[in-house]
Amino acid sequence: MGESDTDPAHWSVSYGSHLLKLIIPLTEYGEARSMSASSAALRQLVDELVPLYHQGRFMVNDRSAETYTHSHCYAVEGLLTLEGRGFGGYGQLIDGAADWLARVQLSDGGVPSRHDGQQALAGPHTDCTAQAVRIWSLVSRERYATEIDRGVEFLHDVEKGGSFRYRPDSEDMNTWATMFAVQALRWADEGGDWRWMV
């Protein structure tokens, strides 16, 4: 195991902003069962994790001022679902988060995987770039047309035989990056729908 695998502040093993993506199954469950039980859990999740948003970006958790962009995008996807389901009140956060992704997009069209709010701390990853294209496609294909086009170009560059490499310098044909990228390319052309977000 690597150091990050055992670090309790590491994004994927901590209580952090990425868990806002749970809004998707929580709201689906609540609607399918006509139950309000998920509403309390949902409200607690949102109340505890939205404060990790600062100046357009979601920080990893309350122990890190860094943004892991994949996690940031998960948080935004959750808020897009809230807005789509009519909860409302998160439009300004969503717009700010989409604008932040546009500001940090790299010259090759990719989105850096890590950022400290001042500068990129790592190169682009396919997963967060595809997620950014999906977010821009949902928020406004017109406003983010340039960023979408550049992101699509990056995705085409990392595509190989119908799958997508995790990073430009990697031969790892990554399953979740491919899933996000396939949807991002479709949404860039046709527009997105929050109800079909994977």
C-alpha cells in the first residue's frame, strides 16, 4: 500500500466533499420509497460538506486545503442533482465550481488532478477532465463552449481503441475514466441531463 492509501486525510478514505455524490442515490431512494428518512441524512450530508467549498472549489476534507479535482467534481455532480430535483439554492455554488474548473483547465485541454487554489499540483487526469466536460455541458454548453471543445480534444488524445487512458503518460485503460469520457463526449455534442449522470 502507498502512503496515500493509509493517510486518514486522503480523499477516498475520509469524510470529505466527494461524498456529496451520495446525493444521487439518497434522493433516488427517497423518491422510489416515498420516504422522508433520506431527507434527514441528505440535509446532514449537505450541511456538513458544503462548507468545504471555498472560492469556487471544494477542498478534500476539513484537514486539507487542497482540491482533488475528481472529488471536487463528485461534489458538484451531487449539487447538480439537488438542483435538478428542485431543491434549489445551489446555483451560485455550481456556477462558481464550473468557473473554477474553466480557470484551472490546462493548455492541453486537460484538468489538473490536484490544485491548491493557487497552482496545479499535478498533471491532468482523464476522469476529472471528463467530469468537467459533463459539468460544463450541464451548466451551459454555450458559456463553456471553448472549454468543452478543449476538453474533448484532450479526451480524444487519451483514447485508445475505444477505451481511455487514466493519464496521457499512462497505458492504464481505466474503467471509470472511460465511463465518464464516453458520456462526456456524448453530452458535449448533444447536451446533458442530470438524471443520466453516472
